[in-house]
Amino acid sequence: MSRLAEDHDLIVAAVREGGALALDFFRNGFEHWHKGPNDPVSEADHAVDELLHQRLTTARPDYGWLSEETEDDPSRVERAAVWVVDPIDGTRAFIEKRKEFTVCVALVEGGRPTAAAVYNPAEDELFDATLGGGARLNGEPIRVSSAAGFEGARLLTGRNLFKRAGPLDRPDQVTIHMVNSIAYRMCLVAQGRYDACISLSGKSDWDIAAAELILAEAGGVVTDARSDDFIYNLPDPRHKSVIAAGPALHARIMQFIDRVERPPGATW
């Protein structure tokens, strides 16, 4: 078995174990608080983070570590490989007892994800991928939809997306929905359950690295709102936006943003 295949199996086992721990808190109760304005966290986030750190860094002590719930170690940027982890993506949904949270782990090498898993334990949905190896949901191959335009599309985005659009850009029939976890949104697009995920708010490496690989291996395109690709494990792990869809719809979304949605001076 190749090293990448071993790392993939390690990731899958770790997210399943982390998901089981998160689900135990979800069912039985937990303490929660705010790290900052509009930034909730729970004891489950920390417990899952500690479990994943122990499992992954014990198995691969030469790999770096980047997690939402761990103080950043700048030496990670010097490592050839780094674990990028969100112990619970969608903490707000987790606190509100909505089954929309995920445990996310990606292996990043050379700034790009090479193996990944995103697990929603409340629904027992495990999305996984390796670079060049396709994407799966619970072991079955998945593929993005073939939607080419907004008409009739199923979008995971904010309801104000078309607020500024004129008659030529505002579709008559479009379904707009939102779930809290950005990683879960991206995986639902990878599965073809939704056609696109559009987020014009800031994200971090741990939010999107694992889901990006899964969506790309499912045939999708993932960029920021300026059509730039993501590079991970930089000193600053933040990103300004995420656009994820099949190739044709992604191109249509970028046309819409450039013509309608991007206000003067916007940096995303």
C-alpha cells in the first residue's frame, strides 16, 4: 500500500472516531461559549480536536498540524506535509441540535490537499477522496451535477444573492438553501444533491481544504470569487470566498459575480 493510501485510511479512521465522540456530545449535552463575536465553540470541539491530534500526529510525527481549535505553530509551513483539521465544522448547527455539522481532515502537501475525509456523524455520511482517486460517499462514487445555469438550479448560498440582479440575471426558478457547515455544503455539491455552493464571506484552510479535494475529485471546480485557486498551509490560512460547482455552472456563476454582484472596491 502506498503512503498516500495509508494516510487516507488513517484519515478515514480518525474522522469516524472523532465523529463518534462528537455524536456522543450531540446526544448527551455539552458546555459551549463564544471565542469572539459570533464565533461559538463547545467542549466537544476541543475534545474532538484532542482526539484527532493524538491519532494523527502519533501516527505521523513528521507531519505539521493546523486546526481551528489549536494554537497555530508557525513551523508548520516548513513541513512537507501537514494535517489540516476542523474538529467540528458547523458548531452553530451542532449547538442548535441540527444535523449539519462535520468532522474534517485533509492532508496537504505542497500547498494542496492530497487525501481527505468529511464526516457528518449525525447522518452517518462519510465523504472521502484521494488525489486522482475519485470521490466517494460511504464507499460509493459521487459526481457533481451537470447543471449549466441558474434556471432550476439548487444552490447552497445566502438568500440575497440575486438582490442586485436585473431581469436578465434573475432566474425565475431557483432553489436556495443553507446549511451551517461550509464543508458539508461543498460535499453536498460533490454528491450532486445540490448544484453549487456560493459563499462570499471569509473562510480558513480548515473549513475548505478537505471538502475542496472531494468536490474536485467528483468533477467540480472550486475557486474563490476571483477565479483564483486555493493554496493551503501559508502563514495566513484565511480565504475571502468560495465558489464550488460543476464546470459549466461555475463559469456561469463567475460571469454573474463579475457583472452583477461584485461592488466597486470589493476584495473578494
